[in-house]
Amino acid sequence: MKLNNIHPDLVVVTGAGSGIGRATALRFADAGAHVIVSDIDLPAAKETVELIQDRHGRASAARLDVTDADAWESFAREVRAAHGVPDVLVNNAGMAVSGAFVDLTPADWEKQLAVNLFGVVHGCRAFGRQMIEAGKRGHIVNIASAAAFTPTPVMSAYSVSKAGVKMLTECLRLEFGPKGIGVSAICPGLINTNIGEHADLVGVDAELVARGKEFTRRIQAAAAQLPFDPLSPDQVARAVQRAVRYDLAVVPVRPEAWLGYFLLRIAPGVNRRMTQPFSIELLERWAARALRTS
């Protein structure tokens, strides 16, 4: 493990209005960086900035639709003009589309890949070019998922998008590394964020989906009451900082992510079958149970 010679003073984080993005922005700000907090939800981004400023940190808010390549170019130019070239970019913005493969439409696939994969592509391109032109060391962190290496039947679109992020990261490490720019993929398992709240679940009764989400909220709330929240987004934020500090390629977060990561290498057949019991029918039964117990 090598120590990376980067001292982040300017950090850009996407999807930083909540969850992993917010936790990451707070951590970098606490470490002394000026953080550009971007999110498609500008009021949420401003809330994160207020939290940082309440802790005597430095931050600025910006609205960014990561699916818009032109918006990325404008955003990158504005950041450079106002603050300079970032030392670190964290591509965190994401969403989930789940459901049986045959129920997913081309529009569902396009929506999933536009945010999770092409949003990362656009960010790496816009700020990667700046870092290369500036000729200074930098780092790009892409938030992938344990789904990048552990297939799940009802998450084909999401898993493909995150596997793409992981492979993009591996390719850019080879291309950007000789130019002094590190690239890392963070692969979390189950984390307490609102991605499930905004997920598109295709092919399942809407009332059951709503009840299932309520059940999930209860689990997350219970976890948050424990002395150490096992689902805390801050676990991912710490992994992001560690990846930058040591120029790590792939960093699983949480036991289930590490399990899938190692099983892929030592027992790929087991890894493939590990989530096979999951199905739309199982999700429906799970949501129905939440309905009965509410």
C-alpha cells in the first residue's frame, strides 16, 4: 500500500445533498478542504453546505444534472474559474431501477445508465481533462456498488451500471495513472441512504412498494439508534478518503461487499448463486409482510 502525495484542498462531490455524498462532503470539509457540493436538488446541496459551515468548514453549492454532458462542461469551467482545478472529484450521484429483466423497458435502461454510468463518464472526462492540463496530482473516486461483482436477479440494470463504473475505473487507472491522477472505485454493500426511497421498482404493485419502503425506513431508523450505526454512510466516506490517501483501486465497504469481492475470486460459482433466491415474488412477499405489520 503506497501513500498518495495528495493533500485535498478543493474537492468536488456529486449527489452531495444527502447520504453518501453528504457524508463524504462533510469528511473532506472537516479535513480542511473547500468542497463543491453538487446535486440535482439545489436546496439539498445548500443544506449540506450549511452543515459544513456550522462546523466551520468551507463549501459552495451548485445544481448539477449528471446526465447532461453540456451541464458537466459548464460546471467544470465554473469551478475552475471560481476556485481552480479540483484535487479530488467524487462521482457519487446515483439511482436505482429494479425489477424483472423482461419488465424493464428501453426507457428504464436508459434512465439507469444515464445517471449511474454516463454521469460518471461525463465527470471523469470534464475534470480528468482539467487535472491533466494542470499537470498536478489529482484523484477521481467513483462510487460503484457491491452489485458490480455480485449479480442479483431483479437488479440487472443497476448491476450493469455499477459493473460499468468499476470497469471504467480500472481502465482510467491505466490511462490516467501515468499522468499523476489516481482513480478508485468504492463498492458499498447495504448503506442507509435514500436511494431506495427514489428507486424505480418495475412490475410490482405500487401499494406494496410504498409499504416495503416504509419497512426499510424502520430498519434504517433502528440501525441509526445503535451505538455504532452499521449502515452509516460515513463508512463509505471514510473509504473514499482512504482510497485517495493510498491510491486504492477497488474498496468494498461492509461485510457483504467484502464477501462478494472475495467469492468472485475464489468461488465465482458460489458468488453467482448467492443472491439467486431474490426475485420480484420475494420482494412482493416482503412488502406484503410490511403491510400486515404496519
